Amino acid sequence: MTKRTDIVYVIPRPEIGGAEKQLLRLIEHLDDTQYRTTVICLDGEGSLLDNFHLAADQVIVLNRRGLFDVVTFTRLLGHIRRIQPSTVHTTLYIANLFGGWAARLAGVPNVVVSQRGLGIDPQHSRIKRVVHAILNGFIGTFSDARTVNSRAIADRMASYGWDDCTVIHNGITDKPYPSGSRLLDLRRELQIPAESVVLTAVSRIDPKKDLVTMLRAFRRVQAQARDTYLLIAGGGFDAYRRQLIEEAHRLGIIDHVRFLGFREDVADLIVLGDVSLLSSVTEGLPNAILESMLLARPVVSTLVGGVPELISHGIEGYLVPVGDAEALASRVLELVRNPVQREAMGIFGRARALGDFSVQTTVDRTTSVYGKPVSARQPVAVPMVPVPST
């Protein structure tokens, strides 16, 4: 029997998020006769931990604490040295820094780092942005391959010295549509009349998603199309959720908005909806849009990050300026009033999702990065670089 190649994946935490779901999907679809996979979670357990246990050969959970957690770094380094993988593949900033540097010190032949977002957060201080920029530049110097999931991210990371990024778009697998009875049950659960038009936003409750603008756009939609409802599904920051509820009350739309929190039935909610919405101020390559395309729902989204790599304006949906509630409302109303146009855009979106963003394409492009010839390196005896907390 051919010896399997060891790959170690390092992530901050196995929590539900776009990057984590994409990594899980990658591991699930790797050829397990060729690869033996270990997932190392730096920051403790999360809601996807059981899924990773099922997908990977081994899962190791560490518990990073604070800014200079030498103990966690030393344990991470020890695990990598014990496993002796041919590749260590890290995902997201803190894992790139901790895991990538540990892999370099351990003499791993191929260190692959992945950035999945633009690194723009309205809540970050100027100092934190400067530190991130410096350390992202440092990450670029010790990694063998740098991957991103959109051309927009590649362009941004080039400013940090990542001038040779490999773009590997998110992958998706087809899934069955919910039955008509299931959709009727959902309408009853959510108290939405049978003939009402439904707008669905699958979104983390986070200021980066600018859901205040979405609510203000929905007020404009409601003024001209009263029989519409807005579903917002996703977990996140409680304080921001309270702010959104207060804003919905102030706008007089609370009776037509459903704040659903985290849901396991996101695909059903997308199919229940007639139009999918995204109002973010920053995005990498949003899975919510890709899922909506797969399920044949048109999308109205802000023109940010990798979104135009998914949606061609006027074909699979519409793109509007960030923070422009009037433009968002105008495009939504156009689709609310035109079911034939909704259906056509949905068909185009599904065809594009299945044709251009298959999970097998993602797997093939990722394993080609693992297979690039690299020269083995000896462990490097250098001092550890201080690591900031996320």
C-alpha cells in the first residue's frame, strides 16, 4: 500500500464561519488513500469540532492564551515535529502567524498560508491595522506558498509583499431542495403569509455586514411593497443585534423583520426567500452568495471584495455601492416586482455556481499547491516573534 502524505492544517478555532466551512469541505473531499490529515485548533473547541473529527484522521485542540503564549507555541511546534508532515497549511491571520512560523522552525518542506478576507474591520484600531500589516509582511517572507480565495484579496495582499498569491476560489457541492411541505412549515413557523415576498440575508451579526443599511433599505422597500418580509439568519455580536432590533423598531418595520440567530437550516431559508441580500462593507468571497447562486436565488449585494467575481451585474443579480440604502432598495424592488426576472437570474446563478465553483476544482487547485516541488529545510534556530492576540 502506498504511504499516505501527511498534511497538517492549523486554524484558530473550529467555529462556524466561511473559512472554517471551506477547510472542512476541502478535507472531506481529499483522497484519503493519498493524504493523512491532522487539524490543529489553536484557540480551543468550537461548534464544528465534531465535524472535523469525522473528516480528519486526527484533531488536536490547543488553548492559546494571551499575547505571548509560549506554551501553546511550543506545544504546536512539538506536534508538527512529531508528525513530520510534508506540508503545513494554515488558514486565517493568527494561524498563519503561529502555525506557519512553527512549521518553518520545524523544517517542514512546504509551508502554505491562506488569507480569506481583506483584513478590513471597522472595529480595528489604527495600531492594530499597522501591526497586522507588518506581521502579514513577515508571514509572506517565511511561507513557501500563499493562497487566497479571491483576486480582490490577492490585490490587497500584494501591498504586504504577497505578490505571487495563488487564487483558489471557494468550492461548493450541490444539495437537494427542501420539499414544498417543508417550506410551508417554515412560513408557519416564521409567521409569513403564503403569498408574501421574502428577502433572505444569511449574515453574521457584525458591524462589518452593515445591516443597519439593509434595514434602512428594507424600509424603502416596505413603503412600496408592503407584503414583503426580511429574514436575517446568523449569530454574532449581541450588542449589535440589540442595536439592529432597536433600529427596526425605530423604522417601523419590526413586524416584517425576523432576526433568526444561528440556524442549521440556512439552505431552506435561502430557498424560502425570493431574493438574497448582502450589505457588507468588506468581504473576501462570501459563501452566502455562493449558496444563494447554487439554490437559484438572485442576489443584491454591495460591490465589495470578491463579490464581483461571483456576481456579474445584471446577470446573476445586482451590485450596489456600499452604504447606499436607496440603491439597495431600488434593485430589490425591481426584483420584488418582477418574478420572471428573479427566476432568470436564479437560473444563471445556479449554472455559474455549478460550472465555475465546484468543490473538486478547489481540491485540485489546492493539492497542486501541495505538490509543488520544494527543497527540504533544516529546523531554523531563531528567536520566536511576539504574536498579537486576534
